[in-house]
Amino acid sequence: MSPGRFLSAVRLQEAKRLLLSTSLSVTEISHKVGYSSVGTFSSRFKSSVGLSPSAYRELRGFAASIPVDIQRPATRSISVHGEVFQQDAGAGEGTVFVGLFPDTIPQGRPACCTVLERPGPFRLDNVPEGDWYLLAQSVVPGEEHVIGNAPPTVAAHGPITVRHGHIIGPLRIGLRPMRTLDPPVLLALLDVRRGALSAAAS
DNA sequence: TATCAAGTCCTAAGTATCCG
DNA sequence: CGGATACTTAGGACTTGATA
């Protein structure tokens, strides 16, 4: 990814931290992370995280749902399947978010996504045609709320070229701890995992 | 009703990236 | 390397909602 996009992601990640750990106003935070226009900050934050800054703070970083990109027509016959596994012994055993994104950074609206209770097999159906990055994120159970202490484990694969009439896979992607130069995970994901698990249990 | 914080939309300008 | 294109950001105008 370009330096500019990486820097933008780091600034929004810092804004997320400040929103949850301080009582600074959105305007103050937008200035602290380097934006001189709160309008730009707000629009950039919402398009990347999925929630506006104030909503993110109000919900404590939890999103009730992840809107998928409905601009792209889904193709019923196309599926992407495979397995998410732990690459490192210390990698997360928690719930796993798996999504297809147009870029190497998990932000904005995924083309489609699913939630796994733990690393294991996955399947994404009705995948739109296009070139996608398969990205996965896992957080250690019980540490979802901890800001900064529990960096998520991540996995990436791609780009994957999806064309009509093809079933993509099996793909194996390994979870490993985030590195310093990995792009930060900007989507507000955590409540989606909890919601998906409670729905599966009921 | 006035004020303020926050959000949305738009345009312009600067910057990055792509490609021949 | 340079032009074309896409992206990013700034900033203004306006709207919305909360509160005094």
C-alpha cells in the first residue's frame, strides 16, 4: 500500500484509541491525529471504520453489523472456501472474522464476510466478480475490549481473481500476530463476532 | 430560540500512482 | 521522465440534534 494510505490508516487507528480512552472532543481528536478539517476527519473515519466518530465512542467500538458492498452484483455460482489456521503457537484461538476486501487493508465495506467461532474451515458464497484480498482477524477471547494490550492476529491472501463459474479454493491462510508495519484493522468488528456467535447458538 | 458540536456534501488544490 | 488519471485533503456552506 502507498505510504499515504498507510499513514491515513495509522492516524485513524490512533483516533479510535483516543475516542475510547479519553474524553477529548471529536474536533480535538481530529486535530491531534493530524487533520485540520473535522469534516474530512469525520468522513474519512466513517468510510473506513463503518461508524462515525461519535457513534464509535458511544458504542465503545462495537458495530451492530458490517454493511457489505451492495454496489457490486453478487454471483450465486461463485464461492470462496478454505481454512484459517494458526501459523504461530501464540496466535489467537478466538473468534475469527473473514472477509473479502478490494484492498490489502480491512476497511470500508467488504464484498462479503463471515465469522468463525475459532480458526477452521470457512466458506463465502455469492461472491461478486473482481479481484479481492482475503483478510482474516482474530482476537484472544476475553480481551476484545483491551485497547493496545491485545493486538489482534491477522492473516491475508491475495489478490484472488473471481470470475463467473469458478469455485475458488481451497485456500489456507495462517493467523500470525500483527507486525509493526501491518496496516491497522480499522473496521469496528467486535460486536459482529459476538452477534454472530449468539445467533449461531440460538 | 440561540448556540454549539457534529455530520454531510461539494469543489478546488495538492499529491500519488500508473503507464507509455 | 512526463502526462494523464485517481486519490486525498482542506475548507466552506449547510443541516441536524442536543441543550440551556
